[in-house]
Amino acid sequence: MIDLLGQGDDLLRLVEDQFESDISVRGNQITIQGQPGDSQSVSLVFTEMIALIEKGERVDRDLVERSIDMIRHGECGPSSLATDIILSHKGKPIRPKTGGQKRYVDMIRKNTVTFGIGPAGTGKTYLAMAMAVDALKKREIGRIILTRPAVEAGESLGYLPGTLFEKVDPYLRPLYDALYDMMDPEKSQQLMDRGVIEVAPLAFMRGRTLNDSFIILDEAQNTSPEQMKMFLTRLGFGSKVVITGDVTQVDLPKGASGLGQVRDILDGVSGIEFVDLGARDVVRHKLVQRIVTAYGAYEEALAERSND
């Protein structure tokens, strides 16, 4: 009951604050009184929490809030998502945490090319990386290729010190960070030295055909339409491609984003799937979700004003 209700009934109070029903606890019995729809939702929340505890999950405020949000939107709860994708080198299970993330993972498994489009914190790159490492461990593919465009967000590459590789390394660093979370850094470095894992700027993909590979293109909103076409036509036999990006954060100095245009061209093509992730799929600090929602509302209001 402590796992279920939280220290000092912290989780119980959280559920009470979110619903109108009266909740009373006596021993191991929870009694819910209220309007049928509301009390049914409360019952589903506790059922979810119990299922997660039985699966060995640690139930905290974030998990309870996510359960409430999913149940209110008529979705299955987090307990149905608790299928591990992969264990990190630290033994941490990596799995989808929202309905949108579950669909994203399912589409990666099902399709040759998957686009994951959404704001920061929705797990686009992280989950794709987990799928890539899992496929490599299962020997479903022979190598992992991680790439992203080296586009300046207000800075100039030319003024950065060092060689070309040293200049583009900061742009690739988030890919290394995600990789090191999945695999031991020493093991990762060994695989990179052997060419089994490759991290490179998008420009280095030109002229190649990538067979038997799991390829992730990150920050794809900063590709031009020509670069997007170039990248997609690198696809070889036995390969899988995941393309991630946020069309609201384009750093291109001018011209159209390849990610913004590609849906109009490829939507409906067999073997290619577009998955849209939103504010409800943000699994970072709760405030990040609110920030994403606030920016979305602001941009919608601006668009409406410009159309008037």
C-alpha cells in the first residue's frame, strides 16, 4: 500500500486532486464514491498503478500523472506499454512511455522508413537509438549509422577552431550522448573504431549506398529538400531508416526545410510512415510539456492573426 499510495499518501492526494470523487482507504481496501464516469476513471488509475507495481515498476508522481492523462484521453495506460525494448549497459530498461511513443516504436518495427516528427523531449532520437542498438545486438543489421546536418543555430562553423571533424563534433554530440546511454562508452568506441557504428555529418552520406544498416537522421528539419532526397536515396538492401525532427525549430538561414516538404511527396508510399508526437508525449520535466503547449498556442494565434 505504501508503493501504491506513496510516502505520506503523496500519490493518493495527487489522484484526489485530479478528480471529483471521494477516495477513502481502510487497510487494503480503497473505496471510491462519486459520479459514475469520474469514479470509473479513478478506479482505472488505481488499477494501472497496481499493475505497474506487480511488474516491478517504481510508481512516482510522473507515472501517476501520465496514467491520469492517458486514461482521460481514452488510451490504454502505461502498464500496457511496459514491454522492454532494450536494457542499457547500466541495466536501465528503455521503453515507450506514452501512446504516441508506442506507436512510433511499432512503426519503426513495421516499416523500412519512419519519420518521427515532434517537439523536444518526445523521445524521437532516444527511442530510435534504442531500436538501433537492439537490432545490432540481435544481429538483424550489421552496422549503425548516425547522422545529422551541421547547421548553425546562430553560430558560424567557419569561426570555430580546429579541423573539420572538430568543428562538426559539437553538432554530433547529442548522438554520442544517446549512444553512450545505451552502450558502455568503451564498447561503443571499439565498435566505432571497427566501423560498426558510424557518426558523421549528413554531407558525408553523399554518393554512398547503405546496405544492412540501421540509419538515423537526427534534426532533419535542418535539411534542405535536396539533402533530404539525397539521404533517402542512400537506402540499401536490408536497411532501416528513422528520420527525426521538429518542424517548428528550423535553423536553416533561408529556403524550405526538407522535413517540412517531404510529407507532401511521400505520404501514402508503402513502407514509409509518418508519426507525429506532441506535447502529451514529452517525457522530460513537466514544465517542458507546458512550454511546448504554450509555444504551440502562441504560434497558432499568430497564424490566425496573419490570415485575418
